Amino acid sequence: MLKRLISILFLISLLTPVLGAIPASAAEPDVAAEQWIIVDGPTGTVLAANDPETERPMASLTKVMTAVVALEHGHLDMPVTITQGDKVPEASAGIFVGTTTSLRTLLHGLLLASGNDAAMAIARAVGGSAAFENDGARAQFVTWLNEIADELGMDDTHFMNPHGLDADGHFSSPADLAILTRYALSLPDFREIFGAEQYNAEGYSFTQGNQLPYLIDNVVGGKTGWTDGCGRCLIEVVWAGGREVVIVLMGSNLSWYDDAMALTAYAEGLPRPADTVDRASTVFDALWDRTDGLVAAGEEQRTWLWGEARGEIIEDASIESGTGTRYLRLFDKGMMEINHPYSRMDSGWYITPARLAADLIENGARISVAGDLSGHGPVYADLTSVQWLPQSEGVQIDRWLSSGGQFVSREMAAYDVVAGRTSSETGLATASVFETYSSSPARSSRTALSRRLAL
């Protein structure tokens, strides 16, 4: 009886949004990193994330933006004379004061050896003083760092220096660093240096400091970072699931490469953005398998949520969609809909039920709302005459909607179902069982990121 009550209340609640997150093929990875994000490289779609927008120091991940600004404001053959002011702590590129080298060599020292000295020399030279010490030139360079961040929509980022040593006002987030990385990869010179294993020229020899390529295959490139304020952090670009994927993790510990491998393995099973009929089919099937697939396999004894699929996927024009297209699939008891293929895929709002329930009510359909085709409950046509009464939060639900659309009082205290919060859209309360279900870990809907990741 309780299962039947829940089925009826749940399907009535289709009159307001009821949403389906896209499940991965495996449990969410257990990582030490406090924050992380996985982004589909071609589209910028957020495939999965944990706390991706909280600001924190970003250590040497800063150097990705330093490389971008250097490539956009300088040229690889630019000669740079090294000054004493370039020799800051953790000068791991080992550049020699008084010598002259090319910007190309300094960029390899920046990204492979993560040299803070290379960062300082690059900032000064590209900022306007290639031969002499000049803090004003470095200040100009930092201004450009922040200007490009603003242009890219990196709203949770601010730069105070070109190297990433902890400083007040110097911070970013996994989401913003994913935006930056996708943009940087669009620059051929950056991509080449980012993925280089080694560099030997002009008296310098630099080896890739990112260890992930030595642990797994299909690594495009990466950047390491580590300070007291940031913890261990990584940007990794890998091939996973047949596409390029950007992974950013922050706030890890000595397990940071274990984290990167776990997130890469997780990315392998994540579906691609549903921007074609075939990909939409994969995503719809994943949600159906997680819900009605259990009923079909006999693993759960309850009524169907969606029912059997009817017909092919519909590809329909949509003004709201980022691609100009939406995808719909009709089932016996509802319709799945994807309106924004490039929105965050691990959000509870990626798949929504279309207006099918409202359409069935408005058109007087003689189809059971719940209970499959049992005929013991109301049909959609019955709901046209139902007088919905507001319920105060916490009040025990003690009425049953019967065949014909009539409310019948009956003892249901044993089920402990009460009225939850009132919807601002309908003025009606949601049953507590649905609030509990919606807030469970499997159904949690994290804050959606904007479409700014799809550059």
C-alpha cells in the first residue's frame, strides 16, 4: 500500500519539475582532493565535479595563465636577459643571471620545470623590459593576467603574481582553471610545450615535472602545483571515453596522482554530452536502467516510473537549448527531455520530464496516473476537476486520491508522510517522502555551472 501511495504522489508531482541526474558507470571516485572537476574538452560540459567554484590559492597552476599571456603578448624567439630580480624562491628552472635566452626556452622552464624564476623573467620581458630589471613591467604583465581571466569569464579568479606563490588576493577555482586550460589548449604552441616530455636547448635541459604520463597512458599534458595554502593540485588533460577530458583537482595531499588516476578512470565511464540522437539515447537509457530497469529485471517490486519506451527519440528545435536542439523520448507514463545538452551533466536537472503529464490532463487522457493499467486509481482526465488544497508544512497526509478524482480519507499515519515545503510555483506542498528522496546523495543537485565552460 505504501509503495502505491508513493507512486501516486510521485506522478502527481510531475506537474512540477522532477529531475534525473546522469549516473556514471561506477561509484563516484574516492579521492583525497577537496575540490575537483571533470570537463568534456570539445564542448566544455561539466561531466562531474565536487565543490568546483570555491576560491583557493592555485599555486603553480598559475603558470598556465602566465604561458597564455606570454604567447599572446610576446613571441617565441624574443631574447630575454636574466636579471637578479628574476631569482625568487623555488627558482627551479635554474636560469643564469646575466645570460640571454629565448622566450621559448623560458616557457619550457615555466611549464616543465615549474620555474618561478622563469615566470618572473617572462613577466618582466613580455611586460615591456626584456633586457633590464623592471617591476613595473611585471605589474603590467599581472594586469594582463587578470584581463584575460575577465574575458574568459573566470569569475572566481584573481592574480597577484606570475608564478603562484601564496599571496593575499591570489586565488582561483577548479571550474575557472578548467576554462583556462581549454582556452590554453586552443593555442598550438601552448599545447606542444604542455605535453613535452623533455627540452634541451640553449644550454638548458628541462624534464616534465608532471608524473601522470609515467603512470598511465593517453595523457595529453599536465601542470603541477603545491603550496601550503593550496595543498597539492593538478591540471591533467587526458584521453578518456574516446574524447579529450580536462581534470582539475585542488587541495589534495601526497595521494594527488592516485586522485588523478581515479578521476581519469571515472571519466572513462561518463557519458558524452547529449548533443546527438545517439548520445541522447545513451543518456536516456542510463536513467531508465537506474529506475525502471530494476523493475524490469525483477529486482524491485513496484509500479513502473516511466514505463516502456514508445517510438524513436525526437530531435526538436528549441530556442532555449544551447545547441538550438532538444531531445525527447516518449514512454508509457512520461517523457524524458534534454533541453540543454551542454549544461552540467551530473546535475539533477540534466534530464527533465517534459510537459507530458500536464498535456495529458489538459486533453483528458483516460490513462492511469499510477498503478500501471490496474484501473484502481485516477486517470489523467480525473485530475482536471480536482480541487487542490494547500497543506501546512508538517501536517500529516491523511487523504487518498481515488478513481474519479475524489479524495478519500483513510488512516495513513503508519506511513509517516507529511506535507513538506510549499512550492512557490504552485502554492502546494510537496510530500515529505519526495523531499527526502530529492535530497538523497544519489539525487543531489549541485549548483549548476553556467554555459561559460563551452567556449
